Amino acid sequence: SPYLCENHLEGIVLNPMDRWEVSKFTLASFSQYAFNANSFRGRDDFKKAILSVVSEDIVEDIYIFSQYFRNSRISNSLPFYLIDMLNKVDIKGIDKEVNRLFNAVQNIKNSDQKNLLESIMPWILQIEEEKILWQNFKDGYVDDVKNKIKLFNKSKHKTSANIVVKTLKKILDIKET
């Protein structure tokens, strides 16, 4: 809100992650907000913050990637359109989204952003595995998918969105263990 200071705010705390390269996006975005809260425009300014950290050719890809890691106490952890797709089990929409994320990840992998890539590689590999899992589901390998979902639940590098596993658990009626 541009009105935080008007409401007797005494301070704001940012908590960068242990992954410095990824923390740069949030810190750059917040610095734009702190500089002029009245003109801050969320998504557009976040893309500007991304551009201040990486080359222009992967700004949109980093933005797409970041949408799957929105661990926030002040907003939804997922964009509304993803929440809607998951609730409706919109297979076509989810398929499009899985491919969109996978393509973004491939572009990031092919970029020259070596430090960033090193920082996020475990999640990139997880997203690639989720893409394979999704394709196996679409190809009808249901038993194999059910077995692999158990392994995905134990992964420490899943996205907070985790749309593939959430969708497949719902479709295949897999209960938490």
C-alpha cells in the first residue's frame, strides 16, 4: 500500500533467502517501492526489478518462474488464475501452464546467468521431473505416476505452487500419507 507511512508504520523487515541471487529480485522490487510507494505497480515494477538483475531476454521467463514460488503472508501463494485452474481441475489450462513453466525454465537454463542458474538448479530439475510426470499421466501411465507422486511429496525442492502433483493427486484420488 502507498499509505503505510501514513498509518504510523515504524519499520519494514525484509528477509532475504539463503540464495543470494534469487533474493536480489525481491530486494530490487522493494527498493522501488521504498523509493516511491505512490507509483509502485506490483507486477510491472517486479519485472523492472528482474531486469535490474538479469538480461532482458529472460525477464519474462524469470517472472513466470517466480509465480510458482510466491510464499507470502500478505497475498495468495498462487495467482488467482492458477487457483481457479486447480479448483476446476482444468486439464487443458494446467497442461498449458506446465508447458509455459517448462519453456521458461529451458530459456533460463540456456541463458548466461550462471550464478542465478546455480542458485535455482535444484528447482529447475524438479520442474523438469514434474513435466515428465505430467507427460506420463497424459500418456496413460497411471500406475507409474501414482508411484512417483509419493517420491515427489518427499522432495525438498518442490515449488510452492506444485500444480502437477496437486492436480494429479486430485484426479487420481491420492490421499496424503
